[in-house]
Amino acid sequence: MDALDAIRKRRSVRTFESPVTAEDAQMILDYAENADNPYNIPISWSIPDSTKFGLSSPVIVGTDTFIAGKMKRTEHAEEAFGFSFEKVVLFAESIGVGTTWIAGTMNRNAFESAVGLGEGEVMPCVSPLGYPAKKMSVREAVMRKGIGADSRLDFGDLFFDGETDKPLSKEAAGKLAEVLEAVRLAPSAVNKQPWRVAVCEDAVHFYEKQSRGYDDGIWDLQKIDMGIALCHFELAAAQLGIDVKFMIKNPCPDRADGLKYIASYSVK
């Protein structure tokens, strides 16, 4: 998979020309079953029978095929799911299959029944699978405009020079500039882009800038977005031949700006 190409090209698709073929669906499912994450938390994947279980989403047109993942509710489950699911999404893009993250706009009870959700398990999100229509529906166009889906915060609003609030320029980012640009392009719930990244001499540190209404004290939906950002960083670094290593080592536990530490990568 050319991860950088998939990251640059992908957009959320809600209007489909047709459902995915059985061959492509199996290819995506096979990839998902090997889509690991740096937390080493296992995820169980399935493409459930939509007709049997009555699976649907009011925002999806043109396909009734969905991929879903379930996992144990445990520490770092959100970040792990975001990381692995984004790998699946990018792989689907690389073979011409459209996707979009769905967490709320679906008949969740039906989906959870379809995947056989057990006690202590969660099914954070699903995605439709199909071939994008040449023209999106009016509903999709309005949704994208409403959340500013095609825009991203500026580079200096997301990335900082060391453990300070000094914005980082692409020039100062050096060899990490393209990697960080891949992070900047990451999708997120309602396009909130909660990641903030401190770039130090030999490491980068990811923080979450929380928005109200996403964390109920038990489950933080924006941590899934953080997992997506981590995924983009790791895939882009690997493709560009930059040696990075995942770690959880908070360099600044007493931050006064309210940013919540998530994880880090050492950089050689």
C-alpha cells in the first residue's frame, strides 16, 4: 500500500455507485485481520450480513455492505481502534473502495447484534464499503459543508517547536515535515482535529486538545481520532524511511494548557 498516496487522496464517501464486490470485501477483511496497532490490543473484524440483521445508516446511499470491529473495553482501546481502523480505511482507498467512519448515524443495536458483541466489548465505529459515485448526494454535500470536511487547521496550529507554544514551521520540521503533513490531513469526528504535536530534537509527543461532549469519563471518542493521527505518523514515517519507535513517556506531566498526553515516538 502506498500510504502517503492514500492519505492525500482519501475523502469520506457517503454516496456510492455500487456495493463492494465479494472479492474486494474479502481482501479488505483479510487486511483488517492483520492490521495491528502499537498498543497490541486485538480487534475482531467482520463484514456482517446486512439483509439478515437489517443494517443501515440514514447518511449512506448506494451500498449496504459494512465492515465493523469489536474489542475489549480496556485502557488505550480508543487509540488502538483508531489506529487499526484507519489502516483498514487507507487500504480500502488504495484498491479503489470508498469508506467513511460512522459512530452515531446507524442502527447501533442491530450492528452490535450482528457482530455478536459480548460483555465488556465495544464496537466503536463501522464503515460502509463500496465504489464512490461520481456525484455525491445533496445530503452528503450539505453534511460536508456543515463540518468543513475539506479544510484542515494550518500546520503551525497543530505542531509546536519543542515543549512550548511556539508554532512549528515546515522548514523547521525538516525531515519530519512530510510526515507531519500526513498527520495534518487525518480525518476526525466532526473535523475537530484534536491532535497537537510537540516536536523535540529526538522525539515527537502527541497531545489531545479535548472538545466538550466527546468524553463521558469512561470512553473518549476523540482518542479514536488520536489513534488515527498516530497511524498517519507511523505509516508516513515508515514509507519515507524515517526510523521511529512508539513509546508512552510523558515528557511534561504538569502542562498548564490543558492538553492531555497520549503517546510519543522517538525519532532517529
